[in-house]
Amino acid sequence: MTWLSTCAGAVLVLFVLRDVFHTLWHPTRHGGLSRLAMRTVWRLSSRFGRRLRPTGLAGPIGMMTVVALWTLTVAVGWALLYWPRMPDGFTYSAGLTPEEHSGPLDALYLSLVTLATLGLGDVAPATGWLRVLGPVEALVGFALLSATVAWILGIYPALARRRALALRLSHVRRSPATAQALDSDGGAALLDGLASALSTVTVDFLQYPESYYFYDVDERTSLPGQLGYAVGLADQAARARHPDVRLSAAVLRTALEDLAAVMDERFLGAGLPPERVFAAYAADHGRDRLS
């Protein structure tokens, strides 16, 4: 029983640490637990779309769910390490009867207190290796808190860049720009800027895949609704007479294809051409693709 509980606890702790690493620090991977949680919340939000998606709550709730799962799983894992060794391996403060405070809930309480670095001291490890294990859990708790803060501070700038690109495309679409105006040096510069912004957004989707599950309420800042126009713009510029415009259009088209490949591989999995990938992306976010 002791070894079974110890192995199960160690597996849970290592599983969460691996998931945190792949979600936050590996540049091109996404942890399995975090991916499952975000997708589950996103799919549930489609059933209750009037409440979650139009208000933009699906993404934040998904992130909160991931953090809660990480914390609870780590706490349970360490509790499984403590429980078989209670009460003999621990000291208790005056007023606590060791035999009455050595159950699974007491082990979970001790794990949560240690993970949160509260250090209440009413139950403390007494034997040698347990005295080392407690501070290690506290360090993991501090690292988990720091990682969560870094995750939040990283994803919201990525969302801002995505929304800025969508708004830029909306500006171009709503401007009086004509095909003749696009066929100029200024048109080439415009296309180059859009291609550069698309490259940045593609990297953001690679490093912060959970940003896919954030719904943008304003149509002007919703990238799913604007990418169809970007495809049409690239196709229109490809027929320009100005060689720089044609070159910029080819670069823009390549940037769109790269973004579509990342979306199809990571989120949609349909093996579709870019135009249909963006249409599926817009449909998944409840948007009509603009063209």
C-alpha cells in the first residue's frame, strides 16, 4: 500500500510538471492536460454560446480550469506521498491527536498548506527525507505560481497582437483603397506590413496555442472574420502590374499559408487548403468570413 501510494503520487506530480513544461516553456508543444481542458471548455461553450463565447469568457475560464487542475493534481500527488507515513513520520502541535489527523483529508490539507507556502506548522515532517520533501513541494508551488503569472503575462500580449492585425485588416477593408492605389509602392509596403504581422501571429499560435480559444466580441478585432479578406487582398495584389506589389503579394500569400498550416495541424485537423481552413476557423468562432 505504501509503495503503491508513493508511486501514484510521484506519477501525478511528474505528469503535472511535464504538462507545465510543455505548455509554458517548450516553444512548439502544448501540454496534454492543458490542451484537453481548453478544448473541453471551448466545446462546452458552444453549447452555452449565448453566455460564454459572446462575452469572451471561454478562454479565461479555460485557463482558470487548467491552473486549477495543475494545482489540485500536484496537491493530490504530494498527499499520496504523505498519507502512508502519517502519523509516525510527522510531528503535531499541542492539541492535535496524531491518530485522529492521519487520514487522506489530513494529508491533502498538509499538501495544500505546503504547496501554498503557508507554513502553518501544526503538522510538520519529522523524518529526514520527509523534511526534504516538504520544502521541495513548497518550491514547486512557488514555481507553479510564477509560471501561471508568466503564462498570463505572455498570452494577453499575444492576443493584443492578434487583435491589432485584425483591426488593421478591418481598416484596409473599410478604406477607399482601390486596385489602382494598391498597385504602387505604398501598396507593396502595406502588404509587407500585413505579412510581417501575420508571421508574428503564427508564432504566437505556436507558442500560445491556448490563445485560439479566446473569443473576440468586436468583429473589427476578430481575426477569424478578417482572414478571408486578407486572402482576397493577396489574390488581388498578385495581378498587379507593379513587380514589388506582386512580390509582396506572394510573401503575404506564403504567410497566410503558414498560418493556415499551423491552425489546421493544431486545432482543426481537416487537411484543408488555406481558404477553407480560415473558413473553418471563422465558423468555429461563430464568425462569417469576410471576403
